[in-house]
Amino acid sequence: MQLTNRSKVVSKKEMTFAEKLYFPAILGGMGITLKHFFKKPVTVSYPEVKRDIAGVFRGQHTLKRDEKGAERCTACGLCAVACPAEAITMTAAERKKGEESLYREEKYAAVYEINMLRCIFCGLCEEACPKEAIFLTDRIVPSNFERDGFIYGKDKLVEGMNENRVDVTKRQTEEVNEFKKDKHYAHNK
Ligand code: SF4
Ligand code: SF4
């Protein structure tokens, strides 16, 4: 029974003498290779040369700080629940007196990890976050020889201070901001 109309009947006909010599096929293959010598290469010498990528490219995540430098993440876990790859894990902790400048809310993520080998860079964590705390960026996750090296903790995820902040304004397009103003979805503060 045919499941689609794209199936082809494979013929097992005897090879001709010329085909058995293989030379015509080898010469044909070399001809194709030679043709590509004169074409503009489509490859780039990464990492020396990098392709332009869109500002909304979904690459390595960043955990944002607020305008005063306090971590925005409140360890609510919504990003982890939204993640289809189960790549995010965290441990919540309670903010102590005197830590107001470090953490924006009374609860914060003492541990926050993303397994970059599991992540499919779908961006659902960014969409689910009610605190504008997690964003994907245009940075590419570098290669690593060790699997452990792909578990990104807060040391790699939380953005730096002052000039080391990660600019995510390109992701906050007019449409995105309009969407967040909608009362029905207005959970982002
Ligand atoms: S980008 Fe998608 S897969 Fe990756 S951590 Fe976020 S929700 Fe999970
Ligand atoms: S959804 Fe946002 S605030 Fe909640 S744990 Fe994830 S990054 Fe933190």
C-alpha cells in the first residue's frame, strides 16, 4: 500500500560496462567539485569572521538587573514551568535585611541554572517571566569539551554592572511592549 504519491520504484538493473569502470562517475564528481572552486564561498571563517544576525536572535540568556543594579529574578519558577526542554532549575532563598540593593524582591534565586545542552532557544522562558528578568540575547553559546561546561549558573547568566550591562532593547519592540500593556496579559512589571 502506498502512503504517499512520492514513493519511487527502485530498479535493480545490471550496471553497464562504463558504470562498472566508475571513471565516468568519478570524473563527473570531480567536475562538480571544480565548478565550486569558481563560485563565491558560502562559508565564513568563524570565529574570526561572524555573520550578521538579527537583533532578536535567540541566543545565550541573560538575567537582568533593575536600574539600581538589583537582580530582578524573584525565583517564581514560571520560566522553568514554561520551558519545554526542562532546562531551567533554581533554588529560591529569602532576602535578608541589608540585601535590598542586591535583590529586587523579598525572594530571589540563590541558584539559577540553565542546561544549554537541553535548551532549544525557543524563548518561552522570556515570555513567561513576570519580572522582565530573563531575556535571550544575540550572543552565541560557545562550544565546550565538557558537558558540565554547558550548565550555566548565575556567574554566567546575571548581567554585569554599569558598562557591562546586556542591551536587550532590540527585543523590546513596540509590538512586544504593546502586548505587555494588554490587561489580559499585563503580568510584566
Ligand atoms: S529558551 Fe526555551 S528551551 Fe531554552 S531555557 Fe528558555 S524556555 Fe527552556
Ligand atoms: S520567571 Fe522570571 S522571575 Fe520567575 S524565576 Fe524565571 S527568571 Fe526569575
